[in-house]
Amino acid sequence: MALSREVPIVPIPNGAANVTLGKIVKASAGTCIVTTAATDAALGVITEDTAAGGVASVAPAGSGAIVLVEASASGIAIGDNLVPAANGQCNKSTTATHKVFAIALEPSTAAGQLIEAVLSPGYIILP
């Protein structure tokens, strides 16, 4: 399912790797690349598969959009704070200094699963 729900989509040049629907991206040298850690500042979430060197469709972080994000593990519950993780995936967190970019609207039961989340209206850095 591609992203819809009246979301502002921003075209951003993609880096040197393919990215797929639900990946979380950050800015890097004028392009977007997948996130690698919970302390990364998420630029947004990819809304459709994009080839390396192409133009990615990104739902921007802070937009309040409802998007599909790729979970890095099972155990995410509805209402969990989501932070970027390795390989452009997300994970839940309660750790200080982690940058929350979304709230889970669905639970995850496996790594790689796409779940719905709402992009936070701004970064929440956990205390």
C-alpha cells in the first residue's frame, strides 16, 4: 500500500542505494540515505520503492502524516515511541537522547514488518 491520507510528499534525490517503502531516511550530502541509529535525525519516511540515484518520495518528519514504517523487531505495541534504527527500520524506545519521530498505530510481530505510525509533529528527545 502506497502512502496516501492527504500527506505532503517531498521529492528528494536518493543516495547510492535502493530504498523501499517504509524505510526511514536522513539527509546526507544533498541526498537521502537510510538511518543507522536511534540518535539519527529522521528526514522522513519513504512512501514508494526508489532506485539508487533516483528521486525518492518522502513523507517529511514532523508532518503528522500517517505512514507505513518498517519495524526492526517484534514487540512494538500501539502507542510506543518510535526511533530510527539500523537499515532504515524503526524500533521502540524509552532511552534518553533517542530521537522519537513517530508513534506506533499498530503492533509489530516480526522484523521487517510494515506497521502504521503517525509522524510526530516535532522531534521528541526522550529525557
